[in-house]
Amino acid sequence: MPTPHLLRPGARIPALALALFGALFIASTPGWALTEADAGTAPAAIGQMQPETNSDKGAQAAPSAKSPGAGDNQSDEPDQAEPEDQQTPDAVRPQINPNAPLPEVSYDLSKLPPAVREMHDKIIEACKTGDVEKLRPLIGSGSEQTQLSLTEINGDPIKFLHDLSGDTDGQEILAILEMLLETGYVHINVGKPDEAYVWPYFYAMPLSRLTASQRVELFKIITAGDYEDMKTFDAYVFYRVGITPQGRWAFFVAGD
């Protein structure tokens, strides 16, 4: 899948990216569900996704619901579900079920686990300095490094972010990151390996089910033209930020 392009205010989503997103949207099968944040409430299955290869993490493609070779008359034994630890859903890719219950949206940062709130605040603090280099200790390294692209990136992650920015100092990308973390958030995949708190909440909602006031919030992030393009697939595909319950900055990506 191509590296996502930065959608600056006034820019339009590349037609190729939208076409690829449509193909993925149509081809996907149920694999995971977005869930509500508060314990004790009924799960809100908002989106379902086919587990896929995540090249940034070096992960292999997850197995399908049927074991390899099932149906080939190689064994008389019934199919068995794959073990939970072999399923690796890719939480960075929004896939929306328009008929599922809507997720709980929260703006209350005090409800976040302390480690999540700490990372959230550190990212915003770094953005406010105007120096993209301040993100380096938050991004981490190795297997714990923040995912910054849907495809593999080569070289320094800070340079990658700097080059995404429309200005020469990397401050546009900092502005986008800070802006996203000031929106409402959702808690997804509770109890799963890819559990995360994600900003903005539009990521987990069909665009067709946004209220008028929520669309006003959306237009603070994208243009009306971008919205019309995204409506084709009923999903928000601009930048989103994910933080794990343990406080690791999991991803900051855009695209399909």
C-alpha cells in the first residue's frame, strides 16, 4: 500500500489513495471490533477488519478464519479457530460497520489511565515547542517505535515526520498532531493485543452517522472537499493517533 500523503488544510485526498481504500473496504472480512471505554457496558462493535500484514512492525500476515488447507480434503478433522495470540489485527486501519452501535466518545482526559494521560500530555508539550526533534524520546525505537506510516519507512523517523510537513521546519506536522490530541477520543479493542486510545474519535465512526455538531468538529481537521471524498467509503482516513493503555505511543498515521 502506498505511503500516505499529508492532507494539508485545503488539500484533497489523492484519488489513488481513495481507490485503494475502497478496494480494502470491500475486500475486508470481520476480524476485530471497536469497543466502548467504560467497563461493565455492552461492547460497541463499530468496525470489523481483516487482519493484514503491517510492514512497519515486521509482522506476518495473520491467518484467515479457516486453517491453511481447510476444505482441501487433506484431513477429516473439523476446522479449528486460530489461537488468540496468532491473530494480529491492524488497529491503525479504520474499517467501519455502519450498522453497529456507535462507540462512546469522551473528551474527559481525567478518565484516561495515568500512563496514557502522561504520554498524551508529553506529545502536546513537545508539539508546542515547535521543534519536531522534541518528539524523538516519545517515538522510541526498535519494536517499540511509534508507527508513522502504513508502509515501511527507511532512515530516521524524525526526518520522516519533518519531510511530511509542508513547511521547512516541521511545524505543520506538529500542529496537526497537537490538534488531533485536542479532540474527543475512543477506546478500542479492549482486552485485545492492539487495545488503544485513539484520537480523533471520527476514526471509529461512520461519517454518515455523525451529528451536525460532530461534522463541525470534523471540518476543523479536514476540508469539505476531503469530506465528500471520504463519504464514498463512509470512513475517516486522515491522521489518527493511538496510545496503548501502558502509555506507549503506538501510531500516528494517515491513509487507508
